[in-house]
Amino acid sequence: MSEAKKVICEQCDLVLEIPECQGVKVGVCPRCGSVVHHYHPSPVIYSLCFAISALAMIISTDFLPFLTINFSGLSNSMMLLDYVSILFDKDLGLVSLLIMMFMHFFPIVALFIIIICDCCYLKHKKSQFIALLLKFYVFCKDWSMVDVFVVGVLVSLIKLVNLVDVVYEFGFWSYILFALLFILSVSRFHVHVMWEYFFPQSPIERNIVSGVTAYNQGFTNCHVCDEIVDIKKSSVCPRCGADVVKIHERSIQKCLAFLIAAVAIYIPANLYPMMITFYMGSGEESTILEGVIVLWELKSYFVSMVIFIASVCIPILKILVLFYLCYVYLSFKRAKKKKLLGILFRVVEFIGKWSMVDVFVVAIMVSIVRMGNIMIIDPGSALVSFGAVVILTILAAKQFNPKLLWINLNRNQNNGERDE
């Protein structure tokens, strides 16, 4: 039997052994509960098929009408990317560009990378160029918001059906299929499998013991390719060339800087209008909370709750949780339940992008509701500040290193506190 592969948990820094297995398996860290390894007997075939199908769907979506609305004898149709020109006309070109990057450019690039890597894998062709593709794939995957955009479209439709008649065109259904196929292709494409195949891990000269924190042994894992690096010898990953960031408090400082900036911008995001509705020549501005209240009064309880949770609760929750995690480390506070810290951080990572729902809703509403002088919806000035809050909180979560909490707790434990 071959020697078990060793990996380092991204959350708690524990060294673990991953034995060879058969069938579909998911490895979970026994200490913090985070997923450390995926195993699928044939992941390449599935991801390749899903990626090709998803790419065909998004290309067809760009050339097909997306939605059509009818109101008082007037009709208006929109293509998926109509929001680009409309937001540019409203001097919101940066917001338009970011939306297009999140729901269009990054997902398409990620699909191309999946197809190229899978084809090279199947044809047994190795190239150093694959390393650059795998690095960029992780970035594209992290910033792709296809699922969030779909929710934004559905929320917009629920809003629209109370005002106008909505016709779902072929572009709408093809984008729904694209979103489903994109999620399936990304879930089946395992980056660590590609790194191991194209660039096998270098042998570790010093012995690394399983069941012990890697930091205490002078090791760490590369944040790009997950290579185990001996930080006593080098701070550069031998496989991908990335600078291996040592565990230090600078990540806490960067996280706090992004959080403070997010708090400062979140205030005008709630004071200024998010959307302006012109009906029969008169305009009505609505902030995020005012929009939630109006939807509640119109008995659109589900949409009201979705907007309230995504635009109010989630940003506040992210900011408070990240501030608390930073406080736990900086104050050397001993947590009674260590797994709770890891769970809180993983929740913040997962929900980070979902606050963009309100931004996508405004983009959809602005693109479709343009009925001459009868009804027009324009974006408000809060769209920029609220989008900035979402991005800043995502960056804050990315800067925070969860390993610091476990190492800090281990430090306290070594000082005589019993592990609970």
C-alpha cells in the first residue's frame, strides 16, 4: 500500500493524512470540520462536459432577447447586457464594468480554463502555461457571481410581476441553464488534481508529523497550489513560485483596514437613494430600507425579506463577525468552543458575495423598466457606495487568516489552559 498523502488544513493548520480511496469521497478535518480534500474517480470528464455546455449556453444568451414587459399598451424588451450601456449613460460605468466582470467575464474565463486544462489532462500534454491558468482560475472562481445574479433576476421578476406583464424570452432560460451548468462544472473541477498531475509535489526533505500544527513544525501550505513548503528553508513555493505568506498579524491589520473603510461607506449607502422610480413624470427616491418597507406593504413578503437579509443583515453580520474574530486574536481571548470560530469564518466567506443581490436587482430593473414617459427606473447614487461595501467586506474576509485563531488558541493552551 502506498504512503498516505499529507495535507495541511486551510482553517486550523493541522497536518492530516489523506489515504488512497475509491468512489466519491470528501475529506473533513476532524478538528475544525472544514473540507480539506475531494476525491472523484473521473472528475475531468464531468467538468469538461459541463463546461462546454455552459459556454454554449452563455454565448447563445448574449444573442437572444432576455425579458419583455408590457404595460399600458407599451412594450419593452431587453438583452442580457443592456445594463452596460444604460449604466454608462448614467455615469455609472465602473459599476457596469464590475457587474459584467462578476457575472459574465470571470465565469467565461473560468470555463475556458476548465476546458483547456481538462483537454490537456486527457491528452497527457503538460506545459508550464497550465500553472498560469490554474492561478487565474482560482481568482475567476472566487469572483464569479453567477448564482447571485440568478437570484437577483428572480427577485427583479417578483418585483415586476406586481407592476407589469412579464414575458420570459429564450435568453432567460438559456442563462438559467448556463448558471446550473456553470455551478456543476466548477464543483467537478478540482484544482488540486490538476496541480498534482501537471506539477507533482516535491518530496519533503524534513519529516512532517500528522496530527500536529504545521506552523509548530516550520511548515505551511501554499495558498495558490496547496504545496507543503518548508518555511525554514524558503518563503517561495517550489511548485508555482508564489510567495508563501507566513502567519503574522499583518493579515489582521489589513482585514481591519478594509472593515473600517466598509463601515465608513456603509453609512451613505443607507442614507442615499438606491433606486429612483419615475411614474407619469414624477420621481420617487427609495433607499434600501425604504424599498424593503414598500415591498412589505405591497405584500411581497418573500422579496422584502430577501432584500432585507442580503442588503442589511448580511453586510452587518459580516462586519461584526470579522471585527469579533480580529478582537479574539488581538485580545488573546480564550474561546470556549474553538470550532465556532471556524464556522463563523466559513459562514462569512460563503455569504460574502450575496449582498450583491441588490446591486444586480437595480441593474435589471434599470434595463427593463423604460416605458417612455409613463414609467422609468434609474439607479440611485447609493449603488456605487453599496457595491463598494460588498467588495470591501469580501476583501476583508480574504485578508483574514483563520489559522491565526487556532495558533493563538494553541498558544493559550500551552500556557496551561485546557482544550475544550
